[in-house]
Amino acid sequence: MPAMLAVLETRTIFGGETATARLVFYLLALLTLVLFFWGLYRRVRAYRGGRQPEGWRWLRRSVAREIPDVTARPSVAESAAIIAANRSITKVKRPVGIAHLLVFWGFIGLFLATSILSLDYDILGTVARFLTGRTYGFFQGPFYLGYNAVFDLAGLLAIVGTLALALRRWFSPEPQLDYRRAEVPEEGYSRSKIVLGDQVFMAGLLLILVTGLLIQGLRIDGEGFPAFERWTWFGWVIGKLFVSLGIGAAAARSTHAWLWWVHVGTALAFIAYLPFSKALHILSAPTNLVVNDPANIRRLPAPPSGPAGYATLADFTPKELLGFDSCTKCGRCHYVCPARTAGAPLSPRDFILDLRQWSDRENGIPLLLDTEKRPVASGPLSKEGPLAGTVIKERTLWSCTTCMACVEICPVGVEHVPTIVQLRRSLVDQGVMDATLQGALQNISTQGNSFGKSARMRARWTKGLEVQIPDARKEPVEYLWFLGDFASFDERLVQVSQTLASVLSHAGISFGILYEDERNAGNDVRRVGEEGLFEMLVESNMRAFEKASFDRIVTTDPHSFNTLRNEYPAFGLEKEVIHYSELLASLVYKGQVELKPLQRRVTYHDPCYLGRYNRVFDAPRAVIGATGCELVEMPRNRTNSFCCGAGGGRIWMDDSFLEERPSVNRIREAASLGVDYFVVACPKDYAMFSDAVKTVGLEGSMKVVDIVELFSEALLGANLIEA
Ligand code: SF4
Ligand code: SF4
């Protein structure tokens, strides 16, 4: 029925374009696809060139979640839900996350719209006509009306989101968007091309969206506003706007003809440019989020060969290389990094960008923008020298406290810490390290502790206790108490260890210690890159565990807690490992102790290796709650806690060059709350923050207390805190 066909609701694809113009379009589209897939091929080839100790099984095991982890890791379906809801972005800055969500779903909608159009026109139209002599299009009638209504909404969402993100990038003074380096090379540098890369990316998206919207309005205007095009509601409004500006049907048609080419040309150029620019994260970031595995940080991977660490590009795993390509330069890790905040020459963002630029150059991947320039070849541009020390400076690598704040906050699942440790292993192999660190490692190697004290002195803190602490090597106990070096040797911590011993005895807990057989657990030794020494310590402690009879391990030290719980199982440890705050909380929960409420106002500091690493957030808070103290949270708490600055072996290194020690920064944060007590659950924290309180001059108004000291006061009545 020709008369009906004339009024059928649809629009002409390539309306007004000549056959030559169509041919040009398809040739350009072909060229675009060739460039796009060539770029992707270069990327995938680079990933395949990475180290794969277990072949591609890591990918299958990662996606299938076969790699066990003590903390719940999202399933693949949950990861997909996280990506779909952009939860890794919204969790920190909700407005930014919502804007990104609009862009994300808006563009998925527009991609779907283009695919449907191509299916109808190219496959069911052109190809089917060529093969069968008939066409099978469906782009008409109710489908056409619904298509326009839905995808106009997608376009609007994408425009609003992109505009919001672009304005933030271009005009926001937020410090994480400041591209100045934390580690400034002596010869200077320029990041103007990185800024330009951002601008081109955002401007490209906006141009595609806005021209798409305008040609929609021009088309409707040029067609004389057919009534059914009201379903194309956004384009209809724009068309009416053109009319109000005096642009009639003829002018609309001629403008549409050239603006269509601007729209199509920008879209094709953007697709071709994608693998060579920041836009790559559209593909790499979701992939990285699916294979991302935080267990890699809790349980560090072994070095590529022996203890030598990374030396060449071939040492990096495909997962690491994918992570570099996923970075969007959002700067969140840069902002939260305690080393950067303290004025150290480390920014996790710059670390990733430097490695990315270096690996792109090594892999021969051409980048027009998104690169840093230096007057002479050094840093990520250098072709000479070992990787650790040239591409990434030694001082940068040694500044890391391995606090995991960067990994926690990264919206695209980049895992900075294992890579930093692999490069530190290389420095250790070259013998490049701080003299004080060297001394501490020497002490650990010869005496089994970082204090350099004789092993026989390890249990000296038990002298003066009313009861003899059982020797777990000689009698069976339920809990083997692993103290760690600070709780055993540091004079300030002796009283805290004694208090915990009294509390456990009072509560009737069966516990014992290893006496002189306990060695440094090796958590921080491993994180400074001394893999060989770490393995020696593990063997030594495992021999001691074998001599003892116990059901589970309780430890005072979150660092020991992490390695015993997550790394020792690979060496044969099969016992449950808990932190003493969990044991204290269980005493309360099971009604094994009766506590008198205290009238104190306190704040609590989440140790990195207890909280962020192992997700023990509630037990310490439950203990504080049970003592009746009023807990006032610091703004940075739980996963967002701020490191004391001691982790990753930093406690053994010189920090006199820092502008403000992280522990001092943290005490100032607590002081703003007006609390009297700063509660810790880590011996190193006790030492670090006690010093920081003195530095800030708060000795008279704020006291650092261990959680067991509060518990003891509520349980036994003895006021150790004021003593
Ligand atoms: S682990 Fe902590 S100190 Fe190290 S780069 Fe990340 S945020 Fe900075
Ligand atoms: S590594 Fe992650 S958090 Fe850091 S700048 Fe890149 S995307 Fe942002």
C-alpha cells in the first residue's frame, strides 16, 4: 500500500547524501576500524609480552575467583554490578560518580542505538538485498518511535554527565586534579600534553554529543516537523529552537548536510584515537575491575626469578600492564597518599603514569598526547640504566608506606603496591638502600628482630608479671600469642604487653608464647623487598610453630597479623590467625568478662594492616563500645584511615626530610575533635603517635592509649592510663 508507506513513521538513513558521499563514509569507517583494531592489537600484544608465570591460567583463575582470599572478594556478577552502578567511582565522590554514571549509560545507549541502526540498514538492508534481493528492515512504526524516545534520553544523559565532568576537569581547583608532580626531576618537565589530552578527550565527547543533537533538530526542522517526530522529543525541542532563531526548513537541510559530516567525522576520529589515548580506559578499566584482586596486596606475589625483582618490561605481568592502561589520572590515589601528603617524592598516580609512558615507549605504541615531556631523556623517557632508579627514582620507591590507600581508592582497580615492592626488590638486589634500613635488616637477619637485641631478651617483658606465661613449646595452649618486635622490645610497649597478659589471664584464656623462638614475622621485611630474608624468617617461625601445640594464633601486631594470616599459609601454616582486638571483642560477646563503663571521650585509629588490609574494623570499635567510652570518629576512618607513616619498612628509614610526618598530620586531625584519648590497636602506632603528640605539643591534653589499656581499666579497675 504505497499511500501507507508514505506516512509510515521512520526516517531515511543517509538522507540527502549522494552515493559518493556514502562511499566516502564507508571508506572512512573502514579506516577507523583498521586503526582501532591495530591499536588494540598493539595493546594486547604488549600484555601478552608480560610475564605469565602460570600462562593465561591467572586470568581464568582470577575471573573464576579461584584464588582464595580471607576477605570476601566480589564475584564476577558482583563486579559486573559494581561496574554497572559505577560504584567504584561513586564510593568517594558521589556527584562525580553520578555524572560518570550518566556518561557511562548514556554512551552505552548511544552505542546500542548506532548498532541497531547498522543492523537495520547495513545488515538487514544492504547485505540482505545483496544476498537475497530483499530487505528486512524494522526501523519504522512503533519501534522507530520508541527508539527515538529512549535514545534521545540517552543522549541527554550523556550530554549532562559529560558537561559536568568536563567543567570539573577544566575549572575545578580540587587538588587531585593538579598534575604537578610530587617528585620533581632536576631537569624540569612539562605535562601540558597530558592536560591537552584530557581536553581533547572531553571536547571530543562533547562535540559528538552536541552535533548529534543538533543534526537531529535540523533534520526534524528540515522535514517540516512530521507529527510522529514528537517522539523524538529532544530533537523536536532543538528543532523548534532553530525555528525560533529563524532557521527555516531549507537552511536546516543545508546546515544538516555539513554538520552531519562534522558529527560523523568526530565520532570516527574518536574511535580511531581511542587505543592511543586516555579514552582507552573505556575498555581497559572495566576489564581491570573484573580481574582486579586485592589479595595481591595482602599476599604479595613472588619475584619473577629469585629475589631480584623487576628489571625489564618483560617482568611485568599482563595484569599490571592492563592496570597502567586503565588509569584515568583521576588523582584520587595522589590525594590520599600519606607519603605525598607528607612532602615525600612519591605520588601513586605519577608512579603509574611514568610506568605507562615507559612501557608504551618500550612497546612502540605511538601516543600523540597524554605524555610528559622532559628537556633531556630521563625518568620515564630514559632508555638507559636499571628500571628501579631511573624510570622510577629510588627516593620515590622508598617513600611508600605500603598503606594500600591508593589501591583502596582507585576507581579502576589499579594495584600499585605489589609493583612498588617488585621494584624495591630490584633496589635491594643492587644494594641501594637507606643505611638505617640496612641496619634494621642486618639486625633481623642476625638476631631475628629489628631492635638488634639478643633473642633471649624477647620475653624479658614477662618479668614482673604475677603469673608465669606458659611456654607453648612445652605445654599445649589454645592461643599462641605472637607479639611482634615492638610489643616485645620497645620500652614504651612493655606495659601494654603486660596489661594484655593480665587481661587474658583474668579472663581465663589458655595462651602461651614462643619465648626466644619467635622471630620477626617478616611482613615489612617482605615489603621493603628483602624476599630472601623474609623466607628465612618464615622458615624459622614455622619451625617454632611446629614445636608448639596450639589451636590458633593471636597477635598484637597488625603487620604480623597480615603476613601470618595471608602469606604464611603458602608456607604451610594452617592455623587460624586473629588480632587481639578480635579476641577481646569475643570475650565481651560471649559474656566471659564484665566491664565497668568508663567516662572517656576517645577517637580510634584504624591501623592500615588491620583495617584496610584485613577488614577488621568492627572488633576494635565493639571493644571501645563495651568499655562505655564515647567514640568520636575522625573524618578519615575505616577504609579511608590515614597511615601513621611506619608501614612498608618506613619505620626503619630516615624521615627527617618530610615536611610533616603522617603521624603528626593524623594527631592534628584527632586534636580537632577535642578528644582526650587517641586509641590504637598496633604497637607501632603506639610508638609513632606518642612521638607525634609530643611534636604537636599536646602532651597535656591528648594521650595515646592502647585498646587493651581501656579494656583493662574497665575490667580490672586499675587506672593504667593516667599512671
Ligand atoms: S601504598 Fe600508601 S604510601 Fe604507598 S603509594 Fe599507595 S597511598 Fe602512597
Ligand atoms: S591509579 Fe587509579 S586512583 Fe590513581 S590516578 Fe589512576 S585511576 Fe586515579
